[in-house]
Amino acid sequence: MHRVQIIRSKYFKEHWEITLILIISSLYATALELLRIYISPKNNYLFFIWNLFLAWIPYLIGIYLPVAYYTMRSKFFAYVLLIIWFLFWPNSPYILTDLLHLKQKQNIPLWFDLGLILSFAWAGLMLGFISLIEIQNLIRKRTNTTISWLFACFVLLTGALGIYIGRYGRLNSWDVFIPEKLYSTLLVNLNDKTTRIDMLGMTGMYAIFLFIGYLTVKLIIKIPDRMAL
């Protein structure tokens, strides 16, 4: 029991700073939306807050799962958490597509809405990347570096597909538990030539973008403060 407490204390102590900055980032984006509602109650983006809430789910699971895996006698619950994390992860980068809502609105400067959407998108993307780093590290310690990177690439690829399905198929993470709905959506998009090109093109483009962004964050983390001249 004492060993479990030590593991939890050490692990969460190392994550409080990044969690705090992500909380601040999320509160800042939410404050901008509340300010926007105050200025102009019509045509608001209140659903951005919901999208950001969904992005927090994989992050919270991502920082808890390593502790759960090493401290629980039964690994079943840990694997259940991993599945839930995988299903909700696309919600993090999905907020990037909310830029499609950027249009000139009455009484609201375009630069304000751009900053608002980017604030939500940035917070969501960082929540996703940090949680993926945590899960990849867990897998690397249990297997090896190659398998962990194959897993990360698989998550980024399926995450990009999830973004397309969420944006244009209008499906949610929990719709995976309705197989016929998910299957019919994919089938419709694959059978039509135009939507098939859109789905494959967007998935490929976003997967590459997410991979470059994720790799950048991974490399930044490796730059120690002592390297500053």
C-alpha cells in the first residue's frame, strides 16, 4: 500500500505543472467565449466548451492510466480505460475543424473569433498530444520503442479518420457502440467516389499534420533548460 502511494505521489507531482497550464489554457478559451456571449448573445459558440470538455476526457484518462496499470491487481480495468481513451482521443484534435465556423458576425470582430477558436483548438490539441505521450510511454515500457511508435501512428491515423467521421458523418465517440450506424456511415462514404476521395484525402492530410505536430512536441520536451546559452 505504501509503495502504491509513493508511485501515485511521484507520478502526479511530475504532472501538476502541465496540468495547470492546460487548465489555464482551457479557462482562457472559455472566458473568451463567455465574453463573446456577453457582447453578442446571438450566434455564439457555446458548443466549443462542450468540445473542449470531451478533449479533457482522454487527457485525464491518459495521466491516470499508467498509475492504474501499475497499482491495480487486475489489469482488466486498465484495459477498459485504454479503450475509452482511444475512442475519445479524436475529440482533442477535432476542435481544429471548428475553424470552419469562422465567419464575419455582426458586432464581433473577425480577429476576436479567430483568436477564440484558436484558443480552443490549441488547448484541445495539447490535451491530445500530452495524453498520447503518456500512453505511448506506458506501452514502450511494457513492450519496446518500435511497438510504441506503431501504436502512436495508429492512434494519429485513426484519430484523423475520427475527425472526418465526426465532422462530416456527425458521429460521436459513443456511436462506436452502435456498429450498424458506424458501418453504414463508412459504407456510404466509401461507395460514393466524391466522399471517398474527401474521406481518404482528409484522413491522410490530417494524419500527417498530427504526426508532425506530435513529433514536434516530443522533440521540444527533450530540449533541456540547461542547453540555453
